[in-house]
Amino acid sequence: MVNLIQRVKNSMAKTKSGKRSDSRKEDNRFLKGIVITLLIILGVVVTAAVVGFDVGGDRDSTPSELTQAEVDGELQTISSELYGKSATLKASVYDVESDDRSQVATTIYVWAKHLNTNTNKHEGEYEYIGSFSSNASENVDLTGFVVGDMIKAIAFDSTYHYGIAKEKVISLESSPIELDTSKGSTSQSLSLYDEDGLVISDNITVGTTNYIMDKLRIQNADDKSLWETKLVGFDYAENTNISEIRLSGAKAYTEQVKRLKNVEEWYSLSETDTVSLNDDNTRHETGTITIVPDGDNVASETFTVYVIDMAPYLTVDKQLAYGVQDDTKDQADVGIADKSLAITLI
């Protein structure tokens, strides 16, 4: 390099002295070539530094981190070295209807959804992982998923009917998941009231004109519990003196409740979801109930009022669903057993 620089200086000096020869022309051409070459090398070095290449090496195309967003909005960073490794998540279940939100023993159901590293999103359907038994004194280990998965978990059984589903992105440093559930009511009452506001204790007379009842009162009589009421239904025989029963202020429910095939009319207690009856709201009163007679004056028949709840359940294909009955062949009841009240027509 020193000889090269000296040669360049000599060539420049000769050029300034005005001596023109074939040798000097050749030196000038050589000088221009060297200068262009140096500029090209310098440009390559600068470009490599700007775009992140290591001169003489390849660009690193593997990300060092995968950043995910928790469902509740908190950001969680997952190292690519940990992604895909088996993980364990601590879990506990709490009864939100109890005074001290006590930890309870019940069943936890878990599903997982895998991360697509190309889109950095959790895509596709949840896959059922299995069920786990919680206890009332310590956390339980949930397994069967890997770092990067998003899980969905819910806790319910024949005592704690109303679990609330929760989602969480898994990392090896994930904090324990706390699930809420509610003990189902073990005591409920139904009361019908006549137009004078008096309780109908047994019999009613349906003649040739409409018979109007003031309301149906639905009450949770069990302390520290929940009753997620969904539908009210009216059942009566075809040959009775009733052609129709109407419930004001309620929307007709058109889906068939298959396990109660004889119920003629169903109404939703809420326009959107359920009516929750617990310590904060122990009872619900409907609008007026109108019995429309058919004119045959048949007596000694009964009509029955049903109130049924909606609760979570595990479908036949192991997915989470909510309803008044499950999707088995027999359409079994879910949640609390149906509550009914029978009234005799005289």
C-alpha cells in the first residue's frame, strides 16, 4: 500500500511538470483505476454498516424475541429459544359468591391455541387439552401445552355451575392463572300472582274470557349462590281449556328445548343474556301472564310453569359451549335442575 501511494504521488508530480509521454499516460490511467476501486470498496463498507451486515458474513434472519400481547393488554416477551418447549401453569379456582372469595375444589377444563410465528398471531380453533382437579388449599399444575401457546381455561362442575372462561399466553415465567366460578343455587321458588296481587296457591278458573295473572316471581332462596335464569316456559295439555299463554315484556324463544318436548311456549327472561339471581339481586318478576281459553271449558287439567338456567358445558367434540341443555343425543340438562310450578284449572 505504501508503494502504491508513492507511485500515485510520483505520477501526479510528473503530470504537473508538463512532461507527456506514453508512460505518463499509462500511469494516469492506472491512477484513475485505483481511485475508482478505492471508492467502490469504501461504498461497500459503508452500506454494510448501515443495513446491518457483518462484512464477510451473512445477515442474521432469525429473530431473537417474539413479542406477544396478553388478552388483558399486558405485553409479554417470549424468547425464541424457549418457544415450543413444554410448559406448566399454576392454577387456582375461587367462588366469587362466597364472602371471602374462597378457594374451592372443582374441575378445570383447558384448551390451547398455537402461535403462528409468521403472523405472530394465535390462529385456528382451540384444541382440547384435558381436565384437571383443583383443590381448596393450593395451586394445581396445568400441563399439555408449550411456550407461546394461548390457553383458555374454565372451572365448573355439578356444584359450581357457573365458571367464567379466561385466556392467557404461556411463557416459562407466566404468573399463575386465577379462575372464577360460582356455586349454583340449591333452593329456588316460583310464585304466580293474580290481578289483585295475591299469590295463587293452587287452583284457577279459566272460563270463556282471558285470564290474566299479574306476574311470575322467580327467587333464589339460597344464600351465597347464583342462579343464571334464562327461560320461562308454559306447558299444558292439548285438550285443556287453553289455546295460548302470553308473557308480556318478554321475547318468544323459538329454539326447541328437546328434553321438555311438551312445553308449548318459551320466553327469554332477558333480551340479551340471562337474569342473574344472587345476594345482590335475589329475585326477578316478569310482566303479566295472559291465559287465552279455547272455549271447550275442560276442567281438572293442569298447566306447568318452568324456569331453566343457562350454564357452560363440554360438547360432544370437547369444545366449550353455553346453553340450557347439552348436545348429547338425550339433550341432558346443564346447570341447576329445572324449577317448575304446577297449577290446576277448575
